[in-house]
Amino acid sequence: MTPRERMLAVFKGFKVDKVLWQPRLHHWYDVNKKLGTLPSRYRDASIIEIYDDLRATPRSYHFFNPCIRTLQGRKVEVETWEDETTIRRKYRTPKGVLRESIRKTEYGTATYHIEYPVKSIEDLRVLAYIVEGQEFEFDKEAYLRAQEEVGERAESIVGVPHLPIMRLIVSYMGFEATVKALWKHPKEVEEFLSLLDASDDRRFKVIKESPIRIVNFGDNIHHDLVSPPWFRKYVLPYYQRRTKELHEAGKFCTSHWDGNVGKVLPFARQTGLDGIECLTPKPQGDVTLEEIKEALGDMILIDGLPATHFLPSVSKEELRAFVGKVLKMFYPRLILGISDMLPPGGDIEKVRFVSGLVEAFEPP
């Protein structure tokens, strides 16, 4: 079987001859390439070539995400200014103007908001106008390029934005402002969440008609942002509805839960998801492998190895023991990876070390 065939077999519920090992290396690669600190043998290598050398396979949404394009409405003008540290955007619409500022991290390989576009309920109405006018399209050429680059290393995955409540928190308002807005203006905020949901109808229509096989909800779930009451109200119904329609279209569904999740992990099997990506065990996260196993049942664990185990301070023997435990506990419902990704200061040779452990593992 090829890695792509194994991946699809795992989602279909079959046992595979070999565990898939899919560490996310892009952050490590981007930072070290920018700093000029890639190992000498990798200085001129593409990330795909590095995966091949390490006998590992990529998480393919890094390649397939450009396949789904967002088109702004005709009367929305977006102006962007960018320097070494900051990206600033202005959105001009007939309903008003929104501004946001996004700070680049130290090495310019990631970003975070320092000014959210929505600062008042009036701004939310402007954003509603923008969202209502957005359309989505499948970029076949981007898909074919990704397919050619990834080949048989992995099945196609596309990531979709945070579910509506998390989108409001992460992309549009920030956590504190979202809480205050829901308290002061519950009707208008919930109407906006419904508008985001309707916009997602258009996005998922395009995805359902595309050849993409797996959809990953990039939700960054953390129980301090969506506590159990919010999870029941805003998260579960969305997952249940979306997974149902995607399953009916022949797609598989995962979501990215990379925060502290102990308070919401018991809801996992109610979501309708096929698997959960990036659940982070102790000592890095807040849950044990046993708690993850109990919560997931027959769902797929995607990742499972704490990123901290790839730092030089953790011995290979400690890593070996952790890998062995994950393999025994979760096979065959497992796509092994790093929760969340290999740190820039991580030991790349530990990735090769895990490849050897996976190859030596004999499935029961």
C-alpha cells in the first residue's frame, strides 16, 4: 500500500500494514530556512525532499489549501500595507470601513492580531456586509499542482476556517470583546454567527463538489475559549450538521484541537468527526493518553506525540517509550504525528528516529 492508500484505509476503518507517520515540519522548515540554520544536507532541499529523506509523509492541507479560493463582493475594496513587522488592511464597503493590524512573529513565519477589524457592534454590521458578498470557487489548477507535488505520499485534505464562534474570537473580535458583545448584544451577535454559517454553506457546496477527500476544521479548540456551555450551544450543533452533509458527499472530517481540552474532550464522540487532530497529551497538554483513548473510542487520533519530546532536553529513550505507548494504545485508529508541530529548535533527527520505530512496529 502507498501512504495515500493507507491514509484512506484508516479513515474507512480498515487495519493497515504500517502506521502512517505524518509529522508537521513546515514551521521548523520555514524558521530554520529563514535563519540559515537548516542542516547542511537540507539547505537546498524542498520540504517534500526532506520528508522523503526522513521516511515520513506530510499533512497535505499545507499543499491543498489554495484549492478553495475566497472571492470578495464587487463593492468591497481591500487595501493592504506590509512592512517587516506588520500587515495592515483596510476594507472599504458601502456600509463603512474596517481596519485590522496583524503582527508578524519574530521570524516572520506566523502572525497574530494586534488590532481586530471589529471594535463595535456597528463594525459587526460592516463585516456582515462583507461576509454576505463572499463567494467561493475550486481552483482546479492549484489542486493539480498540489496533487503532483504530494503524489502518493498522502490523501488530499483541505482546511476550512474556524467554526463561527471561534472565527469571531480568533479572527474578528478577540475573546474579551466577543464575550462582552454576546452579553450586551446577543441578538445581533447570534444573527452574525448565523450569517457566517450561511456563508459556510456556500464554501462547503464547493468542497462537496470537489475531488478533495478530507476536510479539516482548523478550530484551535481550547476549553477556556469555548467552555462546556458554549461548546454545547455553538460547537456541537455546527459539527453535527457539517459532518453529516460532508459524510453524505463522501468526505471525511477532522478538527484541530490543540489547546487545553480536558473540559470539552468528553464531547468528542458527539461531534460526528471521524478523527481529531493535535490533541496534546501531558506533559505539554492537559490530558493523558488514557483520557484521550476513553474520549475518542473508535475515532481516529491524528498526531499524539508532544512537540516537547522533540526538544534536545528529552532523551531518545523517553521518546521511544512514548511512541511505543501511543502505537499500542491507538492502532489501528491512528495517524501518528507531532502535537502540534516540530518546534524550530526541535531535533530533526528525532523525526528519523520515530520513522525507525514506526517501521519496526508490528501491528497485532
